Amino acid sequence: MRVYRDDQKFLTFRINALLWAIVAIFVFLAGSFWFVQGVQAEKYRNLSDANALRPVAMPAKRGLILDREGKKILADNQPAYSLTLDRVVMRPIVKSDKTHRGKLVSFLATSLGTTPQDIEARFEKGKVIPFARPIPVAEDLTMSQVASIQAESLSFPELNVEPVQRRNYPYGTLASHAIGFIGEVSERDLIQHKELKPGDLIGKRGVELMYDEYLRGKDGTQFWEYDSHGRRLAEVRTARQDPVAGSNVYLTVDFDLQRRAEQYFVENEFVGAVVALDPRNGEVLAMVSSPEFNPNVFSKRFTPDTWKVISSNPFKTELNRAIQGLYSPGSVFKTTMAVAGLAEGAIGPGTTFDCPGSAVFFGRRFRDWRRQGHGVVSVTTALKVSCDIFFYNVGARLGVDKISEWAHNLGFGEISKIDLDGEKAGIVPSTEWAAKKQHRKWYPSETISVAIGQGPLIVTPLQTAVMMATIANGGTIYRPHVVRMIERQKPDGSMERLQVASEVLRKVRIPDTAWKTVTNGLWKVVNEEGGTGGNARVAGLDIAGKTGTAQVIAQSGWFSTAGLPFMQRDHAWFVSYAEKENPQMVVAVFVEHAGQHGGTDAAPLAKLLYESRFKGQIENAALDLNNPDTLEAIREGKLPVPGQEKKAPPAPANSNFGH
């Protein structure tokens, strides 16, 4: 066969084209290999590590909460186990076995003692968590639950039992409203705090909430190796980021005072509140809201039915009555009226009014609490016997706007800025208040009821304590606070203590004559025969105070409400301080629907608290006064007068909380 030159050229061209194509393919493959193995080597190495290494969060230990002396731990952490679900491991299993998810849900419902619907709901809630992070399924597992889950680890490798710390309150209900509790973050929490993630636990109430930033600490991270089947192999310790424990918080609360006050309410089956303050610096020495709740209930997962039981309690255990309960102050408000009347010149120390048992003001008859009246009384005697008629006259002379001004001066009608959540301001009426809030005119006859702590005037127990503390110390209003000190770990491992300094909100100018007259009247309430607060009297201790009985229902005659249904009985108050010349503690006691006078149900608790706080001084006074030789030594000046050998220095009032 004859081959022409043109055909030969075409064949050569095809061969060369094929060779160049082969060369190009090899160059492309070699270049791609070089690009992947050289240029992008680090990228693919990281992707490979990411498939083999997975982060596991290490929750930080929450800081402790202790009493003022640091001797009693009021909130700590206990070892516990939680259950999480790893969706990265679960996905390929579900793809290969369509029945796996149903088996998993059924197994968890049985092991955890709940329903499949509840398990599905937990899975659904966990969808907001990034896919690489495990979903929290259950907390505080029992050892039998841990054993049953681990026994099925081959069947359900996506389940992981993790050791964690569970919040624990060793003394149960003690100071529960002040301490608060923790709970799982809500969607609102996640929006407000970008550093949080679903499943985190944060403070929800009380100190746990207000000081959560210090208590929470900083979570760490573990990195674990996994095989191709998603099974955990070993931790890579070189990559671990250790958690930083939260700071410890020391309360201002005196453990013995707190426990004694709570026992009084429990033993007498009372509902109400107690606030004990140090008038020298605003420290809260005790805060009780009865009935209390057990914060341990909130540190575990509980069902909606459990919450219904808690929230439906008719006594509202979740309400902190000390700062959120709003009540008429009754005759306790006469202390404010006395200060206002004397300071404004409406009355003087020697001013007297006749109390025949009732009197007419602005065309309406008002009665005294005592049918036969008290006769002619001055301001100190009126405080001592709690004469209504006297303070009706003071109210008529002052007018509601002056009463409102002095009530605000002494802390009523506004929040005290205590470092707890949910504080209420209450109401102090005035002509402006009536116009703005009720769109009506204020009538002068309404002032008469306000003058004895009734009418639309409502306050919190804490406000009454602040008022009495201001009078006790001569006119300084301190910001109340329940935290005394924060102890945190520095980067070098040493411990640092940050003191919570006293903060003066303002000073009230109380004329010296007015102050002395009122404090003498308050002393008579407790220490003189016929005083309404005699049940608080303690030998060797100068206590000053004021009782109060606040009506809950309108009364047209003189009768006791003790026999009426619970919700119709009068409230009982006793607000006091000791000692008169050296005030170191204010005690406000409120018994809700007591049905008795404040001197009957509230004053005895104040006595118990003073006996506890001043125990050594009282014992020394009793010992010295019963010893003739000691009495002679005191007269000769060889020994100090009992109770005056030590004067507590005032707390600093110049600096804010230090960071």
C-alpha cells in the first residue's frame, strides 16, 4: 500500500498531540499533588486533626458562698454525673440503622425514668447548640443510671457520662432568699451574655444572680481522640485548657442570728420577714423571708409539675418578703411622723394633745386603738404608748406633702439599692401622687390615716430597717448590702480578697433636739412600764424601738382580729435598735396576719436576736451587777461600766467596691 506524504504528516501530528496531552495530564497531576501536599498541607492536616480530635467542655467549679466569718459554707459543689449526646457520632449510625434513634429514645426514657416525649423535647431543645457540641440530656445521674448507661456503651456510643459539679446548699432553706439559686440559661440570658452557651448554669436569684460574674469562673476544654467509628480513645493532655474556678463570696450574714430568726418563724408557724442591719455601715446581719424554699430543688432538673407545685403555694415561697413584700407600716411609721413633726416645728418636745379615745378631723371621727384613750400625752409618751390621736394631730398640722417629703428622706417610697434582685419601692402618697397615679384630688381627711401608717402608704420590711438605722446613727443612710468580701485567685495562684466598702447614699439633717426627743421616746417603748415593746426588754441592754399593728380589713370598732380567718388578721411589726447610745444592730420584725399587736408576736424575736448578738456583754453586766466587790470597783473607777468598755469603730464610708 502506498502512503502519501500528507497522510504521514497527519499521523505524526496525532501522535505528537497524544504525547503532549499525556504530558499535560502528568504535569497537572504532579502540580495538584504538589499543591495539596505542599501549599495546602497545613489546611488538610488541621481538618484531619479536627476529625480525630474533638473538644469537650470542662465546667469551672462555681465559687463558694460563706457566712461573714467564713466558718459556715452556705453554698458549695458536690461531685455528680451528667449525660450528654454526641451528634457527630450519632449521625453515621442513624444513617446505617433507621431504627437506632427510636431505640435510643426508648432506652433513655427507661433509664432516666421519664417519657419518650420528654427525651424528644430535650433533643429538640439541643438543636440550637452548635452541631460539634454535645447536647446535655440529663444531670445529677444516680449510680444505677450511670451503670445502666455505661453497660450499653457499645450499643449507644453517642452517649457520654461526664463527671461534673452540682450546686449544693448544705443548710437547705437557710438564708435561701438572700443566697438564691442557679439554673440553666434561658434564651434571654444567651442574648444578654454572649459568652454563655446553651446548657450553661448561671445564677437566677439572690447572690447567685447578682454576683454570678464572680461565682461562675471560666470553663476549660479537653481534647479527645476519636476513631473512625466515633469512639472516644484518649485525651490529648498537651492541648488541655484548664478551667478557672469561680471566686468565693463572703456574706455579711451572721450565721447564728440567721438561724435563730428562722427557727422562731418555723416554731411559731409564722409568715413574715426579718431584717437585721448594722447601722454603722449597712451590712445585712440577717434576712429572713418566711416561708422559705430549698434551693437544692432548683439545682436539679425538675418537671413542669414540680414548678406548678412551687408556684401555686398560697404563701408564695419564691417571694422575698424582706425586699418585695409591700405592707402598711402601721404605728412603726409614727417614728417618721415624730421626726418630721419636730424637725418642721409642727410640734415641740413639750407639745401635748388630749387623747379621749377618739377625735374629729376634717368632719370625720377617727378612733384611737385604745377605747378609753391615753389622756394628755407628749411626743415621747405618744411613742411609748403608740397613741393614735397624738399623731392624727401631727399629721393634720404637717399635711401629706411634708409627711411624704420626710418619708422619702428616711428611705420610704424608693429602693434602697441593696445588692439583691427584685427590690420594690413601695408607695408614699402625696398630692402629686394622687394626681398622677389616681387622677384625682387628695383629700385632707386621707392624711389622718397616713399619719399612723395606714391608707395607701405601703413599705417593705427592709425600708423600715433603713429608716430606724438612719435615726439610730443620727441621719446617715447607708446602702444595705449582703456581700462583705470576694475572694478570688490571681493569675500567679495566690488569693486576693476584695472588700465591699460601705457606701453612703445621703445624709439626712435631723435637728439635734428632734433626734434626742425621738430616741428617748423609742427607748421608753421598750424600757418603761406601759411601753408597747416591753417584750423586747433585755436586762443590761438599752434597746430602743417601735411596735406597730397594721389593719388588713376596715374596722368600725375596737376588737381583736386574732380569731378571724388568717387573711383578715392584723399584721404585727417591731422595729428597733441597740444600744441606744452606741447603735450596733437594727432589727425589723414583721409577722404577716399575726392577729396580735407587734409587741406580742414580733418583739420577742427581736429580744432573742439581741441576746444572741450581745451575749457576752449581757453576761458580763449580769455578773458585775450581782457582785458587791465588782460594784465597789466600778464606783471607785477601777473597772469600766459594763457595756461601755469597748466602742466599735465606725465602718469606712469612703470607697466603692474595689476591682
